[in-house]
Amino acid sequence: MMDLSDFTAQVQAAHWGWTIALFLWLVGLSGMGMFLNNWVREKALVYVCTITGIVGTLLVVSHLTRILNLPMAAISALLEMSFNFGSWMFIGICLLVVQCCLTLFYSCVFAGVIFKGECCRKLVAGDWFNWIAAAVGVAATIYSGFLLTQAVGVTLWNTALIPLLWIMSGMASAMGCIELLAISGRIPHEKVLWSRRTSLWVEAAELFTIFAFVHVATSSTSAAARAGAEALLSGPQAMMFLVGAVLCGSLIPFAINLTTRSHKVVAVGAVLGIVGALLLRASVLFAGYYEPILL
């Protein structure tokens, strides 16, 4: 295995910080929550997806620029019709804005605020609207993973498994949210009778994807990818990754759903799954190293 101390300070600059980790987590929860809402269609879940989606979008925008500068930049682009459609960041921000608008409209209809007409209620109750919201949610989650894969030189992230991993962990955290809302009575239990079995399959798929991601990194010819894998398995991110993301975030919720129906225990597993999704994103983000330049 490689000694991480051999890398220079320049290599360490791959870290993006907790702002981006929280953005990846919140957008995944919101996006996959809206996907699952296609079968739930309850205001409690929509409210959660709306709040997490908006906060996540604000976090990534604050990371890119000063939030107060954004309206003027948007107005200037509209007036001059100068849109950079070749930029994945521009496309992604547009996708996140669409998701925020859809979820905010959905929430306003449920709350009876601004959009109070019967036509609005029929619109959000329709299948096609919910399918569009679900598709946009999945696309936003995939984009949040694709954003990492485009980081030049950080070979740990340059894999198609990242978007898949984000989908699986986002689904797991959304399922945890649904279970908490059902236990608290905010979602009728009869609407989510499928949640227990679905959670089992999602946790199993997440564990398999984590294993595949680590295996690809450890067997990579890239020194930076192997260093990132070592950071996750025995380095500075090992506690967060192995204990937080894998054990508490996946294995324990999987075991709980497999062995018990106690609401209190299931609630604990749901919380662990939600927090585990954040720790998974943070550990993978912080384990990113630039490929060293050999002189």
C-alpha cells in the first residue's frame, strides 16, 4: 500500500469541504425522495424534498460565487442571451433550479399557498406531473455524482460508479426519511407497506456498489486512486467511511430491517441510514487526491 505522506501539499488540494458534501447529500435526498414520492404522494415527504433541495442548491451556489451576485448575473445572461450550454455546471444548476421550482410548486399546492385552484390540485395529483418530478429528481442526483467524475486529475472520482453510488445512497436516505415519517404518523402506513422490503434491496445494492467502488479504486493503475482507497480503508477517512458510512449507514440498517419490526429500532436504523449517506459522500469527497506529477 502507498504511504500518503509521500504526497505533496498540492495533492491535498482535492478536498472540497463540507459545503459540497452537504450539497451532495441534500440533493440526493431531495431527488430520490421525489422519485419515491411517485408512489407515496404525501405532503410531508414533498415538504422534506422541497427544503432539502432548496438548501442543497443554495449551498452549491454559495460555493461557486457570492449568492447576492447571482441574480444580476442571471439577469445579464437573459438580457444578452449569453448562455453557456456547453458547461456541465450551467446545465446542472439549471437542473437543480427546475427541481426546486417543481418541489416548491408541489409544496405550495399542498399547503394551499399561492396556488390554490382546483386545476393546480389536479395537476399535482396527475401521473404525468409526478413522473416528471421523479425523472428530474433522479437526473439531479445523477448530476451531483457526475459533477465529481468531471474533476480533472482526481482519479478516485473519475468512475461511472460514483453516480450509481449516489443513486443507491440517496435512495437509502430517502427510504429512511419515509420510514421516519410513517412511524411518526405523517404518512399513512398503508401507503408504504412496501418500504421494508424496498429498504432491504436498496441497502444490499448500496453495499454492493460500495464494494465495487472500493475494488475498482484499489486495483487501479492510478497512484491517486489507490491513495484515495487507502485513505478510505486505513487512512484519515477510514473511521468516517468504514464505521460511519458502511457499518452504521448500511450494515446496521440492513440488519434491522431484516430482523425486527419494532418501530423504535426501525427509526434508529432510518436515522443511521440518512446520516450514513452524508458520511459516505463526505468520506469519498475528502479521500480525493490529485494524480501526482512525477519529475
